[in-house]
Amino acid sequence: MNCPLCNAQNEDIIYENTLFRIVLVDEIPGYIRVITQKHIKEFSELSDDEAVEIITAVKKTEKAMIEFLKPDKINIASLGNMVPHLHIHMIPRYENDPWWPGATFCEKQREYSYPPFDEKKYKEAIKSCF
Ligand SMILES: [Zn+2]
């Protein structure tokens, strides 16, 4: 199968178990993806227990992101139109970031310097939730 998430290499994995992995994405500072380990397309393909486990992981991760980064908002999205392998984007948003108040796939409205953060400590903070 030619799936970029099944065949991913060099991912910056913060935490993983048999159900999902949490990956730091370098496109936006603090950007995280939660990716199922198995190739499924829709959230409803998970068992109830798996769904609860993943949404709980998203909740824990969001809490750590808020505490560590102090963003104005966390955006959570699951699209999968281009990569039909279940993954959840978790993006810290700031009121003056390049896309605010639009989604980060919209056109940039302005330049912005993201607040500096210690990536190693950030990853430790997220990992410590599990
Ligand atoms: Zn896949």
C-alpha cells in the first residue's frame, strides 16, 4: 500500500503504543499529529474502546499543549482527504499567527514570530501524560 503514514520514516515520535503514535510536526512550532498505527480511513472503524483511548489521548495532549505553550486556541482536525489514514491534527494557534482567525490551510494573512519554546521539554511534557 502506498500510504505515507503506513510507510512513514524519520517521524519525530513523542509517544507510541500499539494503537496510536503522537508525532511532532515541524511545519508549525508545537504542531502535533496523533496517528493510528493501523491503516483505517474513518474514526468509526475503531472499536469503542479504541475510540475512547484515542480521544482521551487527544484530550491529554491538548491539556499539555495548553499548559506548555499557552496558545490562544488549540485547533483539532481530522481530514484525511489526501491521506486516507486516520490522523488527528493538533495545532496551537495564536491570535496574531499567520492564518488567524482562519484555519492553517487558508492563505497566510501576515508574518508572525512564534513564541520560543524548548522542544525537548515540550516533548517530555506531552510524553509524561502517558
Ligand atoms: Zn496508512
